[in-house]
Amino acid sequence: MEQIIIYVGLDVHKDTISVALAEGGKRGEMREHGKIANTPTAMKTLAAKLAGGGRELRFCYEAGPCGYGIQRQLTALGHDCAVVAPSLIPRKPGDRIKTDRRDAIKLAKLHRAGELTAVWVPDQTHEAVRDLVRARLAAVRTLRQARQQLSGFLLRHGHHYNRPTWTLMHRRWLAGLKFEQAVHYIVLEDCIATVEAAAARRDRLEAHIEAVLPDWSLAPVVRALQPLRGVALVAAATLIAELGDITRFANPRQLMAYLGLVPSENSSGRTRRQGGITKAGNGAARRMLIEAAWSYRFPARMSRELLLRQEKLAKPIRDTAWKAQERLCRRYRQLARAGKLPTVTTAAIARELSGFVWAIAKQVKATGA
């Protein structure tokens, strides 16, 4: 007797989960199952009830703020569960009604048709490292905002510093500023204290990132990426924390598309129009690669810092990093001479840099380094 397959669509919210069922086969029955509480006990009861009679269950729900707890629970119970990318769910242009019930039914129907794109689900250790990396990114944003507020305050009162800022000399210059109103000294000190607290938070989180690396399964890939120019420890850890196992991409083009670094296109007939990069996928990893790409505007050279970062690495990885630096520095000059905008040039370099990141990750996996 053929086993019955039930596709279960879950529309997950903070307190409740809407459930819809679709039986296997093109003409299988579609029906709403109802709502359950968003608790492990309710989910376990639902799975046991639906699996009665030896039916095979295939769950799916959208990636969102509720995380991967449901996926991990259902997988531990022996059921298949896909976490799907919300931006890649097919949508009808004329559909103007959206409810939890409709969303659950649509997920079950599309899952049965095989039209949903699943996202990569990290394990709990990897997710913890990613949360730490994202906390550091939030600290960097806070520090930048605090510095902007201080600079804006000084600009309003006619104080300009025409040298590199946020150095010891700059701090001494701030201490020597004069204001007509006594209250402005209080505002200045408060702004400086905010900047220093944000900088201390950033440094503290960076130290924690370095401390947790030895216990992380992907630490060898993080170390192997650091010989690349512009990719130091924090940048490498951020890339791997956001992207996960890079070797799951079959080729570098898939990684480039995932990062949103490929040109957008709107072509029809004989007309081919290409625009800016798609900016799809993981924004944090894309920004980190673009920041690293700016360093390739300088001539290729092996600095003391790069030598220290690659001391204990295998020769094939060092050779790949040097090949990347030679190619990308040359490519940057070619694009600049062609009159391309710096932003366009940097995006192109970041796209090629992601290909070298993929190549190094494959080398690490092949050698087990």
C-alpha cells in the first residue's frame, strides 16, 4: 500500500500557528486544520495527531522572527520540515486579500507543488555565534550614530577639526573647546561619554568573537579566509556566521547571486537591459565584502599584517589569497581607467572576491585543514 503524504503549511506568529493540510497528488484534498498555540507541547500533539495511520508529514513555514525552534523540534520528532524564504514565495499580482488562514493554505499548496525555496538552517552553536556577530554589528552602528551626533553638535557651533578624527589628538582638541553657554559643556561631555561607551562595547564584543572561535566547527574556514586582503578576523567571522557552510553552493555564481552582487536585468525580445546589483540575500555579508573590496584600490603587496595572518596556513590557501590580491588589484585599476564609478567598481570587485572566498572554503573542506 502506497504511503500517504501530507504537506502541512504553518503560518507562524508569536502566540498562535495557523495550520493547513494538502494531501499528496495533484488532486489531493486541501483543507484548513485550524489554529494551535505556538508552544512545543501543542506542536508535538499536532504532529502526533496528523501522523496517525502511518502518514508521512512534510512541514513548512516562513523564515521569520520566531527562529528555527519549530524546525528543530519537528526534525527531532522524525518529520521533514522546511523553512522557506519569504521573498521567494510565488505571489499572484491580483491577490489583495491576506489572512493567516490563506497564508497557511498557500504554503501547503506550494510545498506540495515543489515551488518553495528552503533556507539553510544553522545548528544552535552556529546560530549563537551569528547572534554574537550581529550584536557586534549593532554596536558598530551605535558607535557611528554617536560619532555623527557629536560631529553634528560641533558643526552647529562652528567647531571644525581638519585632521583625522577619533584619535588621541582629536580627543585633546575636544577637551580644549570653548563655548559661550555653560550647558554646552555638559552636552559635549555626554556626547563624548556616549562615543566612548559605544567603542568599549564594540571592542568587548570583538574580544568575545575571538574567544569563541576555537569551539566553532567552522573556525578553520574563518582562519583560512584571513590571508585575503581586507578580510581580517572580524570580517571573516562575520562572513561565515552569516553565510554558514559556503560549500553548499555548487559554484561561485550561486554564491554571488545569493549575496545579491549580480546585476539586475529586465530584458524582453531583442532588448537587454541590465541595472544595478540585485541586493538580494544576506545584506550583512554583502556589506562586509564591499568594505573589504575598497582595499584593492591600492597596489598588490604583502604587508606585515597579512604575513602574520597566513603564517600557519597551507601553501595552496596562501597561493589562492595572493592570486586574489593580484587579480583584484589589477581589475580595480582597469575598471577605474575605464571611467566606472567607484561604487560600481567596488561592487564588481566584491563580486569577484566572493568567488575567491568560495574557492578557499572548498579547499578547506577538501583538505580538512
